[in-house]
Amino acid sequence: MALKTPEEFEQSLKKLKPRVFMNGRKVEDILENRNTRTVVEANKASYAWALDPNHKEIMSCYSPLVKEQVNRYTHVSRSRDELVKKAEAGTFTAENLGTCIYRCVGYDAFHSLASTTWEMDRDLGTAYHPRFMEYLRMVQENDLSVAGALTEPRGSRNKKTLDWPDPYLSLKVVEKNKEGIVVRGAKINISGAYASHELVVLPQSAHSQGEEDYAIAFAVPSDTKGITYVCQYTPYSAERDMADDLQELGNPLFGQRETSMVIFDHVFVPWERVFHCGEHRYSAKLVTRFAKTHRMTCGGTCKVGFMNQIIGAAKLIQEYKGLEKASHINEQLTEMVVLRETGRACGLAAAHKGAEDPEGSGVFLPDEMMGNVAKLNICNAFWRAMALAGDIGGGLVVTMPSLKELKNPEVKDYVEEFYSFGSDEPTENIMKVHKLLQNWTAGLHGVGTWHGAGPVMAQKIMLQRVIDFSHEKNLVKKTLRLKEKKSEQ
Ligand SMILES: Cc1cc2nc3c(=O)[nH]c(=O)nc-3n(C[C@H](O)[C@H](O)[C@H](O)COP(=O)(O)OP(=O)(O)OC[C@H]3O[C@@H](n4cnc5c(N)ncnc54)[C@H](O)[C@@H]3O)c2cc1C
């Protein structure tokens, strides 16, 4: 059984007992809590699409590992064509959820682990790769949802890890024994982890000699003893908590992007789930391979899907207002489409230019340059799309009253009348579309898009490492027939 139904996925979550806190209280049941439920719904949808005849070609694929069809979010790409499908799956998932994909960080971490464990075994004679592939087989056979955790609290950024007064601001091995390792520390901003079956953990950054205890990668079930989730809580969380009717929220079913801090308090990890432990030179490889894969996802696939939601809402509002012929609005909508297509083009280019990395590993990763360009480009493009949508939407994007006023006998007739633009459209629809745009333009998505997969400086640093200007210099030398340096003449 490699593909679970959405109902089986929900049943399987009931067996897990993650320790979750939100808004100062314990979340007794993540399926019942209104905010954590949104993550369950989002993950559940990915199970439905993998079985849906209309979407299964993108959302599932054949796995040679288990010799049957698996959810694409559990598969490691083995060709450029699969990287392209990966990109398409990202856009499809994001545009239909209108929120975080949640499963993409784990999926991208799988790519990095498959590639780097293979390389470590080749270079160091370790046995991590078969161990990781065995783990992946188990994930695929049981069709598990896997979240990915890299980001750490960290200490003062102008000091090295070993100089921080608290050694646990980066996740650290505190004990090693015959059975496995024990870790202490935390990961922050982790998307949807409590509603996944498993967490796959990578180092956040490169490590040097002396930092071996921080050079770790492993996987654990999400309700492992010692793991605690402290969830984000935002005005949107409070709104959902208090809403009489979820239909009035900007994204009723799938909600906002939900994250949590994941605390590891002396968590035991058996050796068969440890994929990197002490080989500090390979931490950087794990991180950069994850980063280029995830930047393709965040920059060139999921934000393309998000922009489709924003463009759709802006277009509807243009029509409600009878502004179809307003040339500046048509220009703005065109600009939004251009921004979206530039994002998509970068994502697809990263996939099409992807390569087996390292050669012989059988693992295909997106192109480093284009993955980073995709993310860097979308950081600004997304703010711009938000601004354009805000202009088209008008002040109502942030001033719309509650949909409950449509049932309030004191004002309902006024609300019906004065929020209808005199159009034939039901006023409720008009109000809901404005709420959706509020969710996109005045909520968590701007900063979320900027920082998810790393802030812009991280992409710029990476680009400066990979850009090689020799081709361009040689072109100029050839065009002008420049002479050799004096010392070389
Ligand atoms: C919605 C959302 C979902 C996320 N989901 C996940 C997830 O599922 N898994 C996961 O692992 N992570 C996740 N992240 C984390 C994300 O990858 C980080 O937020 C991102 O890498 C930025 O790190 P930070 O938030 O600690 O910001 P910081 O690193 O603190 O960045 C803040 C500023 O400080 C600058 N800065 C930081 N360090 C230095 C330095 N040493 N020198 C100079 N300048 C510096 C940065 O350039 C930036 O300008 C998510 C983040 C968001 C917002």
C-alpha cells in the first residue's frame, strides 16, 4: 500500500500524540484545534490529489525503490524530467492550497540527504546512504508525511557556535551510545511539523573542526519523547480561534502558513535513523544542496501558485467594480502576470538545467545559479504583486467588516447595498474576495516569502560563490582582440 487515502492519512495522525502548545495552552488534539487543523487539511489534500485521476500524474510518480506509485512528496528526483514535474507539483499544490505546501521542506531535504549520504559513503567509507534509502523506502511504503527542520535559534551572529554561552542554540549531540545518539536544542519556524508523521532534521549551517557534535542529520517520528512544539500565534490565529463562521476567513479551509518551534530535549535517535554525525565537512554540502533545491521550490514554484490566487482576486475585483477598461489596472494585472511568469521561468530553468549531483549518485538536483536566482527574484516580485493587488482592491481590502453583518438585522440591508458596487454579484462573494486579498496582502505572506528558504543575503552570497565571469571576460577579449598581459607576451 504505497498511497493512502486522505481518510487513512487522518486516521494515521490520530495514532500520534505530539506535545503541542499554542497561545499559552496545550493543544490536546491537533485535529480539533482550529489552527492546527488547517495543516491537517493541507496535508490531507496532498493525499487526495495523488489519487485523483486528474492530478495523479503530477502529484504521484513511480518509485523504483518500492516498485510502485508513491506520493511525489516522498520521491527523490532521478532525472531532469522529474525535477520539472517536482516544480509543477509545487505550483499546483500551492495554488490549490493558498498556503504553505508543508511537505516540501522534507521533500527537498530528501534530495539533499540522498545526494550527500552517497558522497559521504564514497569519500569516507561510511554506510549512510543505504541507511537513508532504507528510511526512504519505509516512508514511501507507509506513505508518510515528512516535515523538514533546519533553522535554529542561534546565538550572537558575530560569534562562532563554540563561543555562544548556551551551547544548545544549535542542535547538539549530547550523548552517543551503542543504540544511537541523544540530541538537545531546537529548530525554529518549522512549517507544519506537528501534523506530519515524521521530521527530517538537517544542520542549519556549515560546521568546522571542533563543531562535530553539531554536524548532524537524522529523522524521528513527530511524537518522539522529548519533542515539544510551540506554535506561532498571530492575529490570524486569534481570528480563526474566535470566528463564528470559518467561511468568513480569507482562506477558510487551509488558513495561514503555520509554523512552530520544535524543541528537542534529550531526544534519542537510533543509529538506523542517523544520516550524518560528526563529518563536519559535509554539513555545508547538506545545507547548500538543500538550499538550491528548496530555493527552486520557494522561488519558482509555490509563489507562482500563490500569485495565481492574488491575480485571480484582483481580476475579480476589477470586474465587480466595472473597471475592465481601466488601462492602468489592465497594465497592473499584466505586470503581475509578468512577475509570476518570471518566477515560473526561473523555477523551470532551475529544473531543466538540473544535473546529477554528485555524478554517479543517481540523484538530480536543480541548478545552483537558477535555484538561487528564482528565490532572489521572487522576494521582490511578491512584494510588488502584493502592492499592485492592494491598489486594485482599494481600501476595502483592509476595511471590510465581518460577513456576520450580512445577518445582522440592524445593518444587513445597508451592507448588502453599499458593498455590492451596484453589481449583479452576491455581496457575500465580494466581501469574501476582499478577505482573501487581505489574507495575502496584509498578513503573514510578505515576510514569510522573504525569509522562507533564507533571506536575500543568503542567495546573494551563494550566487557570488557560483558566478564565474571568465566566459564574459573572454567574450570581450575576443571581440576587441585584446592583447595578452605584458608579462605573458
Ligand atoms: C513562513 C516560514 C516558514 C518556514 N518554514 C521553515 C521550515 O519548514 N523549516 C526550516 O528549517 N525553516 C523554515 N523557515 C525558516 C527560514 O528558512 C528562516 O526564517 C530563514 O532562513 C531566515 O532565518 P531567520 O528567520 O533566523 O532570520 P535571520 O537569519 O535572523 O535574518 C534576519 C536578518 O539578519 C541577517 N543576518 C543573519 N545572519 C547574519 C550574519 N551572520 N551576518 C550578517 N547578516 C546576517 C539576514 O541577512 C537578515 O537580513 C521558515 C520561515 C518562514 C518565515
